[in-house]
Amino acid sequence: MLNLNTKIMMKDKLDKAIIVNSIETFNAIEYFENFRMEELKQDDQFYIKHMIKYIKYLEFKISIKNKALGL
């Protein structure tokens, strides 16, 4: 599950354009996992599932970084 309490600080030097609303991201993932995935072609499913895994991995890394920074 995604960490909806993600904190991103300015010192992280991230481009503001890539910072997205975590709730919207979570809703999009839920939409694909629960409704659309079965309607897609098998190769599309493969790539979307791997993008979702990568997003969850990035959320995990952010969570670890926030814990290390005491946020």
C-alpha cells in the first residue's frame, strides 16, 4: 500500500513538476488494479503492473528517507 503521509522537503531538490498528490496516485493505482486491469491486453497488463511496482518501490524509499530524517 502506498504511504499517503509522504513528506517531501525542499532540501530534497526535486523538480516541483514531478511531485504529485499521493491520494490521486493511490486512486489511480486502485483503479487499474481493481477495475481496468482485466480489460487490458496481456502486454499492457505486464507493463502497468511493473510501473505500479516501481511507484510502490519509490514510495517505500521515500518512507525510509523520511524516517531517517525524522519526519
